[in-house]
Amino acid sequence: MHCEKNLAINISKTILEEKDTKKIRNDMQDLGTYESLWLKPHPNRANEIVMLPTTYVLPKKKNSFFLETMAKLKLPTRYALSFKKHILKGKLATMN
């Protein structure tokens, strides 16, 4: 049961871009994986880097729709976590 909960939390946070950080992008580059997601130098500003958009992250406009849908989701008792109580200010709060 805890594995399913952790998987659901991690997928939700990935979709909502809470797990897509510069540190993770640097790790990808160090491992030599997903070259299209590596950090790139900004073309006009010398000391800045750019995080290119990903295909697995929802656009900001659709985040609220996803969160509203998850909050309205009705499942059997003890079957799944109630997302409604964990949605704060348009983000998922800690669900541990």
C-alpha cells in the first residue's frame, strides 16, 4: 500500500513540476542520460542557464485543472489518499 502511495505522490509531483529542478537536470547530464533535458547556457546572457521545457510536465495553466480534478476524485474509503486535504495554494502539500 505504501509503495502505491509513494508512486502516486511522485508521479503527481513530477507532473506538477515540483521534482524538475536544476539539480536533477545536472544529475542527468552527469549520468549522460536525456541529453535533450540538459541545462543549456542562455544565448544572450553569459552567466545564466536555461531549463528547456519538458513533455512530462503540465503547463502552468493546466496545473489548477489537474489539482481540482484530483480534489474532486471520489474513491472507496481507505483505498486511496484524499488529495483534497493536501492541496494548498495550487500545490501539493507534504503527503507523508
